[in-house]
Amino acid sequence: MNSDGISRDLHRGDDGTTSLSGGARVEKNSPYMQAIGVVDELNSLIGMAIASECGSDLRVVLSETQDELVALSTELSSPGSIVLTLAALQRVDKELTRWLADLPPAAGIVLPRGTMAAALCFKARATCRTLERELVGLEEADRESCADSLRLPYVNRLSDLLHALARTVNRRADAEAIARAAGVQVESESRSD
């Protein structure tokens, strides 16, 4: 402890650096830390969607997704490691196929609103797209460490799954909003089933 009563040993990140899982110190705005931060944001948004009235079936899908995002974060914190599995990618593909099968094609641009659960899934999808852009930049900067990773296909398909889940929640509540012509007309689309 120094003369002002603040322990410097416990706050090693005060200098703008942090540690990866192997102990290497990196800048907090390094490509790896940027991506890990977006994974944290995405996982938090999914947690909020789980806490909302999304339905027990979606809650299961989203909970499994949170576990996979922890694996992705672990992989990112240890450059060169592969933690996110093919089984995770296959699960997202299977869920995407399952949820899309019950959705009609959108008659326009689906607006990110409706129920709170849907809005949170839409926000999670947007954050997932941000993560995808971060991962593309990371792969450009460190191709060798990213060579065998499934993170890009996983995140790409996860964003599609989150969109399908958001639409499902809204359709169940008869709250899906479609922009029929960009910037001209917005309607709530009622289910015809």
C-alpha cells in the first residue's frame, strides 16, 4: 500500500493492460481484448433475454448459447487454442433450421422492436454482428492463431439464430413489425395461422 492508502498490487490493469490466460500482458484495446469485450456484451444481452419473458423453449437455446460463448471467450483469451467445438457450430445450425421452419419469410425488413424479449434478442443479434466484425479484424491481424478456429462461422450463424428467435417471440405475441418499403410505411404483421 502506498502513502495515499491505495493498493497498487490489486489494480495491475490501471496502466491500460490486462492478462490473457497464459499470463501475457496486452493492451486493453488489443484485438483480442476488443473481441472478448464484445463476447461479454453479447453474453450479457442473452442473459437479459433469458431473464425476460422469452419462453422456456427459447430459454434453453439461449442458455446453451451462453455456455458456448464462454468457450469462445476462453479461446480468445488463449491465442492459438481451439475451445469452441464443431458440436457448438452444429447445434447452432440445427437450432437455426428448427426455428426458421416455423417462420414465414418476412414481407419486408423486420424492425428490431416488439416485446422486450424480442428487442433483447434483436440487440444481441446486432452485438453478434459487431463481434463478427471484430473477429474478421482479429483474423486479418493474426491469421496463424486463428487458422483452425470455428469462431467466424459460429458467430455468423448465431446472429441468424438470434434474429429467428426474436421473430419467433414477436410472432407469438403478435408483435412483429415489418417495414414494407424502407422509410415509407411500417405495419405490424399479424399472423395468418
